[in-house]
Amino acid sequence: MESWVGHEVPRLPGRSEPLRLFDSARQSVRPSEPDGTATMYVCGITPYDATHLGHAATMITFDLVQRMWRDAGHEVRYVQNVTDIDDPLLERAERDREDWKVLAMRETALFREDMETLRIIPPAHYVGAVESIPDIAEKVLVLLKDGAAYRLDDGTGDVYFDISAAPNFGYESNLSRAEMLEIFPERGGDPDRAGKRDPLDPLLWRGARDDEPSWPGGDLGPGRPGWHIECAVIALGLLGATIDVQGGGNDLLFPHHECSAAHAERLTGVAPFASHYVHAGMIGLDGEKMSKSRGNLVFVSRLRADRVDPMAVRLALLSGHYRADRTWTDDLLTAAEHRLDRWRRAAAATAGPSGSAFLAGVRERLADDLDTPGALRLVDAWAEQTLAGADEDPAAPRLFAETLDALLGIRL
Ligand code: 5CA
Ligand code: ZN
């Protein structure tokens, strides 16, 4: 699938220190230590509705990871998926009497435009579930032959992963079995499906149904892929058996990332699948998680249509820490617009306080688990001093603007 178009990222003098990130599996902030090329897989959209600010916040979070790695001298291999076949997409298409393929194509195209205007560096590989079906079917067959998966004997052709084949199941989310059982049905799981060995066993392959699209699965029989195996197979195919960061919103902590990791580890025999499991907080509106099913969405494309400066949207989302669940308000956007205005005026000055000290400070804050609130305080301080007449460094305004562009993705 086609990715979106990127922008030139300025190269800054010197290098940032190694990025430290909170790893949900080990529950601590640890250095990410890519071996040369850094690898990242981020769970992308299910394209049945337009990109909302929650998606945008998550994409911006991992965009910062990529920017910090590049600034530390790493090449980055970044893969993102599009879940362009899954139950929610089919349900929405049916509700709206629309062709599911047309719906998916339209929303994916809109997402690309949103990402471009928010200045998100595109992934090297933007991959759909549908185009990955032959690979996924092959890997499901491997799991079946290996005894890590089983077929229900009710004639549906549905295949499930046996979580007892994953001895460390639970290591990624750190949830108790009771917690898993509570969350599983809320996030696409089917604990009550008759014939499963364990209520938590996730679907790997859904056998063809008369009223649903399906694809030939070779020896597996016709059907379509389950959700977690989709991400495991795409990541393994393009990034190898271990990756530096597996990313997404914290709604994917369980079962999605737990099951993807279990599938990948069983397929490769290498654990852990990811050095860091990184989760962005949920963006909510009026105290509720922003979600398509709740219908309380603020769309990026709606703001664009209202001529809102995309850099203000980006800045508003950066003003909170990525891991915190937080609420979107109009005030947040207004504050970001004022802030941007001050920064733009400061960047137009002929001199300001030391540019290199400013750059070092922003790098230091971002390397500490992407502390954007801390970094933005430094930006504000530099701008205030400049607007108050500080004129020690004539090269500083340019470095100020380039730092914001390269590290925060904010073009003044
Ligand atoms: N296609 C799957 C992942 S494989 C999926 O979760 N799609 S999604 O469209 O629901 O979400 C796309 C990405 O945005 C995921 O990383 C998800 O965790 C994140 N996300 C969804 N809702 C929010 C929200 N309210 N706030 C922050 N991030 C969110
Ligand atoms: Zn995923």
C-alpha cells in the first residue's frame, strides 16, 4: 500500500543522547538501544471512519520516537499497518450500505492527508491486512502444524491460537487472568465461543461465511485473518524476529499486543518480540475516550476544513505527556495557537539566548521518555527571553526554528 509524502527534516548539529522510553512489559523507563538501524512497528488505523485526534496523538508520539532516533544517528525502519479487513469495517459498511473496500480506501486516503499536514514522517512500509493475507495464512498453517493452534470442530473452519503454547503469556500487559478476562470481550475477544480450549484463546483465522468477504487460505481453507496475527506477520516479515519498539495506544496493551507478541515469539522461537512495548495515552472528549463506537470524535480533517493551523493541532497534542490519558478541549487549541504565535515572533528576531544551550535542553527533555511538557517549557522560556530583548546569539533564532522542526515536527 502506498504511504504518504514526507517533508525534509533539518539535520541538527551534534547528536542527541540515547532515547529512554517507558516499556509496558517491564514497567520502567529504559534506554532503547537499537543496534544500528532502529526498528519500529506501530499499529495503524482500522479505516471505517476519519482520523480523530486520538489517532493523531498516537501517530505523533511515534513520530517523535523516530525523530529522536534519527537525531541520535540511527537509521530507522518504520512499519505501520492498516487493518483494511476486520469486523468493525464490515459492520460500518453494512450499516451505511456501502462497499467495505470503498469505505476503507476513502478513509485511508483521508488518513494519509491528515498525516501529511501534521508533518508525520511516513513509514518506510505502509501495509494493509488484505495484501498480507497469503503470508498470514501461511503462518497460521505453521502454528497449526506446530500444535500451537487448533481448528474448531463445528464446521466453521475457525482457527484459534492456544495460549498455553505461549509460556510467558501476560508478560507484556502485566495483567492478572481476572483482568484479562474482563478486558478481552471489550476489545474484540470472544471468551464464550464454544469449543475453545481457553476463553482467552484469540482467533487466528475466521473460516469463510456466505455473507462475508473471504480469501483462499491454501490448506487452511478459505477465510480471513484474525487481528493479532495480522500485526505479528507484517512486523516479522518486514522487520525480523525482534524489533526495538512495538507501538500503539494503550487500548492495545491487551489483548492485541500481548497476543501479537505471543504469535511472533511462537513463530520465531525468539523472545521478547519487542525490546520496548510503548503505549500512548487515550485522548478523550468530555471525560470519555474518543472512539468511533462512542461517536464523540474530533476529526483532524474537520479541523483542517475549518482552517485550523495543523501545527497548532500538533502542538496542542504535544502539550500533554504522551503516556497520560488526557482530554481534548477547545482551550487547548487556543492556547497552542497563542503559543505558536509567540514562537513565530521570537524566531523572526535577529538574535536570542544561546541556541546550542536551547538545543541541548530540548534534546535532554525529549530523551527522557519524550517529556514534551518539559521541552515546551524550554521553548517558551527561549521565546520569552528573545521577545524581551535577549540578543546574545545571532545564530540562535534559526537553530530555534530548526530544532522545533526536526525534533518536535513543528514548522514555524
Ligand atoms: N487497526 C488497529 C490496530 S492494529 C486499531 O486499533 N485501529 S484504530 O483505528 O482503532 O486505532 C489506530 C491507532 O490509534 C491505534 O494505535 C490505537 O491504539 C490508537 N487510538 C485509538 N483511539 C485512540 C484514542 N482515543 N487516543 C489515542 N490513541 C488512540
Ligand atoms: Zn496492530
